[in-house]
Amino acid sequence: MVPLLLVLLIVLIFFGLGFVLKALWIVALVALAIWLVGFLVRSPGPGGGRGRWYRW
């Protein structure tokens, strides 16, 4: 009974890690898309130059 529980625990851990990694990839792709859109549609800054859409 104990080996069966250990195998189930290992499977659950790997399933959880896979889900977390997939979620992190999705978050990274969304952040990249937002950055690219902001980079392409930024408004002109003072003096006619292209301004920054971020603060840093």
C-alpha cells in the first residue's frame, strides 16, 4: 500500500509541476505580447521624438 501511495504522490507532484511550468510559459508569452504592442504603438514624446511607454 505504501509504494502505491508513493507512486501516486510522485505522479501528482509531476502533474503539478507540469501545470505550473505551462502556466508560466503562458504568462511569459502574454507579457511579451503586451511589451511588443506597447513598443509598436508608443506615442511621440516631447520634441517630436518617440517617447517611452514605460517608466524605467
